Amino acid sequence: MPALDSAAAGGARFQDLEALLTAAPDAMLMADQRGHIVELNERCARMFGYDRSELTGQSVDVLVPAPQRASHRGHRAAYVARPSVRKMSSGLELMGVRKDGSPLSVDISLAPFETDRGALVLAAVRDVSRSRRDERLFRRFVEAAPDAIVVADPEGRIQLINARTVSMFGYETAELIGQSVVKLMPERMAAEYEPLLIAYLANPQSQPVIGLMEGLFGRRKDGSEVPLEVSLAPLETDDGKLFLADVRDISERIEILAAMREAEERQRVQEATNLAKDAFIATVSHELRTPLTSILGFAELMADSGQLTAECARFTNVIIRNAHRELQLVQDLLTLSTISEVGLEIRPARVDLVGVVHHAVESARPAAEETGVSVRAETPDAPLWVECDEQRIGQLLDSLLSNALKFTLSGGEVILRLFPGNASARLEVTDSGTGIGEEEPDRVFERLYRSRNAIANEVPGAGIGLTIAAAIVKSHHGTIRVLDTSESGTTFGVDIPLVQ
């Protein structure tokens, strides 16, 4: 606003002020000490929706919303009592009202002048509705942000924070506004990072800096620390350049990464252990197979010689039976090792499961009779065709029946059922044994796993058979699971896809 030398002229000429209003880029008006409008320019009249003639001589109160007129008159009287050049909107949000009653946000600057018509007040008026609307929108955005938001000036003094910042760092808003952002850093890191921050504020990059500082921590009010990821971006405003910091607590991310690394390490160790176990099992199995085959061969020759006494023949049969059992264990160990290395090989063909089920039950009958357990099959009258490896499915059923017989006491019963489902053949093996126990039932399919009941009841086994059974079912694109288990028995269920 140009200065007028009122002292030399005995007061500014009113005509000079009229010329100033006409040339001014802002909306301007002059009022006397009673608050009446003496003169205004076209810009001012258009801003409020009036013709100039409609406002000349009117009280400036006509431009103030009715609810605020009483307080405005008090402010005007205080200004007249102590006039000065000042920006009235500092710290205040001023509102005007247009001729049609619609409100508008305004920014007003005042200056007193002594003129040849007496003391007048020159007011420059600016419509700031858009900028204040943008400011409110920005503040709502900041409050809604999921991260802590800190807005600072070029000196690093905090100008604005959101509620997330308050909850993350434990300070009240008033405790941070005007403070250096260094207040949110641990003392041990402030000396190191403050020069970097000052350098960034002096020469900000055009793009946000994601993860500006590795290993950055924030300091809460209680002194505790929190790991952070910080993004910085310059922010142009009407009041000059500011800087916005998006501050994210990455504690949970660090915990997840640490857990993942720990899980990966455990898996690596487990895989190495399994490889060592497989190599050991394969070596031991090969070493055991040859002498067992020799023992079994000579025992069978002795049994067939016809030269043994009855008692020696009984002893020889015990040797043969146990040698067969140990040889089967060795074969299971080799199968387990093969599964781990190259998977399970199958030779699928069209097979009627009814015949496979009856054959498996008949094979299990001698062992069942020896322990006083009855075993029977329940099958449909018509054939039930599947695409499978008949030998492997037989091995699967032998394993399930053998497992059921081991856990069933004398006088109990084992039933192998076969019936068609919607798109698969369902096999169920039910026993009246002691049950698996309280552990997760499906753990019985883990390699070398033995349930607490098996250990407590000294049931023989190595935790291999059900692992191989699960591998056989998987190779046939089927499913196997424990359907039911309790103190009165257990039921295993197997589904094998039917031939379409």
C-alpha cells in the first residue's frame, strides 16, 4: 500500500485515496469512525454482490453476518480508540456476508488515515474462502491419516500434528507445537541426524524420501523408543514453504520379519536334519536287509527240512515271523527315504477296489486271530472302479489295518468299509482300540511321530507306516484323515477319486 505524506499536506487528500482505491488490486473500502462506508472500489462491490451506490453511506455492519455484528461493533470501537496499521485476521477467522446472504471467508488489513475530510480507515479485503476450505480439507486429511503426520517449517519447528502423532509419542499437541522435530528423536541419535535433517530442509528433494534413515528410532515422552520409517515431502502454502513428514511405526513389521527369519532358520535346520536322517536310514536299511534276508532264507530251509522236533519247529516259525516283520520295517524305512528324495512312484491302472479290500482283510486275518481280534470287510455288491496302483493301495490298507490291530485289545474288532461317495471311493478303517489321545490327530501322519498313548501302552512301531500311507494317498490325488478318535476307538477315512 503506498504511503501518503499527510504531514506535509496537513492530511491526505480524499481524492488521492479515491485514486488509490481504483488502482488497488484488492477489494478496498474507506469508512469513517462511525463505521459508515465513505468510498469503495468496484472489486469490493462485486465481491459482496452489490453496486457501489448500494453500499456508499451504509454501515460496514451490512457486510458482517448478523450473529457477529454485535462483537464486530466492539472490535471496531476498540480499533478507533487505538488505530494502527495491522492485519485484523491474524489469529482470527473473519467472515463476511454477500447481498444474497451467502457467507464468505475474508482476510482484512486496516490502516488509519488523516484526510482533508477527517480521520478515515482504509480496509483491504481479500476473499480467502477457497484457501480456508483447502486448509480445512488438508487438516481433515491429516487427522484421517493412519500414520503420524508432522508438519514443520524450514527451521524444523513443528507447526501441525495429528491425533496419531499424539498417541504414538505420548505428547499433548500443545507440548509439540513450536518445538524442534529433534524432540521426537532419542538423544543418542539427535546429534547424528539433526545435521542431515537441516540439510534436507535447506535443500528439499522434489520427491518424497521413503525410509530416509535406516535404523531410525523415535523417542516417546516416557523415554521409550519406537522403530520408525519416515517419508519427507516439501509443502507449498500461502504462508511459505513447509515440510510434511509421514511417520510410520514399524514395530510390528520388524517382529514379523524377525519371526520369518527365525522360521526360515528352523526350516533350514529341519531340512538339513531330515537329509541327514534320510541318508542314515538308507545306509542302515541297506546294511540290515542283507543279513535279514539271509536269516529268513536259512530259517525257512530249516522249517522245510522235516528234521526238526516239534519244539524246534515252533522256535523256527517264531524266527521266520519276526524276520519277516523286521524285513518289512527295513522296506518301510527305504520307502520313507525314497519318498523324501524323489517322491513315490505309482503305476496306475483300472482297479476294482472291492477285491483289493477283501484281499487286505484276508491278509490281516492271521495277525488278528493271533491277538484275539476279529477283522471283517463291508463292501458294496457291485464293483467300485478307481484308477490306482493296486499294489500301493494294498500297501495302504495293510498299513491302516496293521495300525488298527496294534491298538485293539483282545476281544475287540476292526472293520474295513468301502462305499461310493459323490466323486470318490471312501475307505474307512474303524477299530475299538485305545484311541490316539489328546494331541492333534493329524500329527500321526508326520514322519517318525508316535502318539502318547502308543508310547504309554508300549505299542510296537516306528512311526513310519502312516507316513507312507499318507504319501500313497497323496500320489493318488486323494485325502486321508482321522475322522474320529476317542477312548472307544479310532476311524481313519481315505478318499480315492472314482473312474469317470
